Amino acid sequence: MYELQVENMSCGHCIAKVSDAVRALDMTAGVEIDLANKKVMVDSSASLDEVKAAIAQAGYPVTAAA
């Protein structure tokens, strides 16, 4: 599971865009978003770099990852 810091998220629309970006990469991915803390937890078979790139391409750059 990856834990990502995604600073530009601010609303439900942002949550949907980030979730859709990850699931476009891996339809079976688990995505949990903590909007208050701007954290995205992703359980995916895709690599961390692929997940980060998909989220960034949706307009939400990842500022930290663990």
C-alpha cells in the first residue's frame, strides 16, 4: 500500500478525479482519501511511480510518498 501526500485536493470533485485516475491505471485498486489531511492511500499492483504519474496527470501533483 502506498501513502501519498496530495496537496491540491479540496473537495469531492478532487476525490473523484484522483480515484478515477488511479482506477484507470488499475481497475482493482483500493483507494482511500483523507481530504482533511490531503492523504491518498492506494493499494494497487501498479508501481509507485505509475500511481504518482497518474495522479499528477489528473492535475494533482504528489508532494510526498511512503
